[in-house]
Amino acid sequence: MQVGIIIPARNEADALGRVLAELPWVLIHEVIVVDNGSTDATASVARRGGARVMTEPVPGYGRACLAGIASLDPSIETVVFMDADHSDYPEELPKLLEPIMQGRADLVIGSRITQAQPGSLTIQQRAGNRLACALMRWLFGVRYTDLGPFRAIRREALARLQMRDPAFGWTVEMQAKAARARLRIEEVPVRYRPRIGRSKISGTLSGTTRAGFAILTTIGRIALAPPCADSCSS
């Protein structure tokens, strides 16, 4: 199975080198770091760490992910998304890939809830996760515990979802659309630690507010969309 990793990064030079060094490279065909308008040495750190660098100058987490998807090698069969801030544990990649490799899942979410270190998830993040997961259970009948950014998905399944969100709604868009498309979904527990540097989202009141609004409106939009407006299960 050919695995490609996409790492959106904006001013993550202090953390990115550690992330790349801790990846189990023997399992990976390519790593793409999407430099999302950095003003530091993020791009050069990525290249030194063995990643291919793509540039998306307009800030937006989803926009960076879309740029990474567009540049994936055609041979890639499974796509992994992870953050550049060293909050994830890259060495746990095999846990995310196992359900896909065994043919049990199309999408695997790394759930941080039970193994997050103190201070790694803010009160706002935990509350937002609970609300979003409760809404998706009510609207789509799927049981999620987290909107964790460390996730793996079969490329064919990802293409079916027709991802569009350019910003904060990216992760919940994927999970909501996956539920509507009736993909085989699993969660696996993963560790999580305080990030290196300040978060652009949860580290500010405005970022938290905008992210929360984007998550709720994204769930509502997908729930109200007619069948196959965003993705189909065929």
C-alpha cells in the first residue's frame, strides 16, 4: 500500500523538523509539506527533513490540505493528514494504517480523548468536540469521539467526498461527508501532547470562535444538502 502524508504548515519551523524525524519512513512513499504562507524557515526545514514542499500562500487549513491532495503522486493509495506542530505522535502512524491495510476501514480517525496529555486540549476544544460529535451522531447516526487531525483515508474514498472547505471546517466536513457516504469508519486511540508554539486557532479567542462557527455551519450544510450534492456512496 502506497502511503502519502500531507502536513499543512504555517510558521512551524520550530516543530516541523521533529515531526519529520519521528515519522516511520519505511511505511511512507512521499511526504508533502504545504507551506501555507509562512514567514519563517518552515519550507527549508521541510526540505531538510525529506519532505516535498508545496506552496499555498493564502492561509487556510482546508486550502492547504486541498493543495496537498492536488499534488499527490498518482501511485498513492492511502492519504494521511497530520499537523506540523508536534502535538501528534508520528510513530503511531501504523495504528492508523492497520484498519485500512486489513480491509476493515476506508477512514481512520485518531481519537485523542483518552490519551491527551494535560494542557494539550483546551476546554473549548473538548467542548466543541463533544458538541460536534453529538450533532453528527444525531444527524448521521455515526459515533465519533473526536475531530482529531491525525487521520488516514483511502484515496478513492477521499475523492468521493469532494472536499471543499478551505479553512476550519475541513476535519468535520470529512467526517460528516464520510458518514453520509456510508464509508467504513474506525477510530483508534492516539496520544496527544501540547504543541510547540502557539496555536493559530485554539490559542486565540477569535480563532476559537471562528472555528466553532465553521464546524457547526459545516455540519448543518452537509445535513441539509440533497443526496449526492457533496458526495455519493456509489
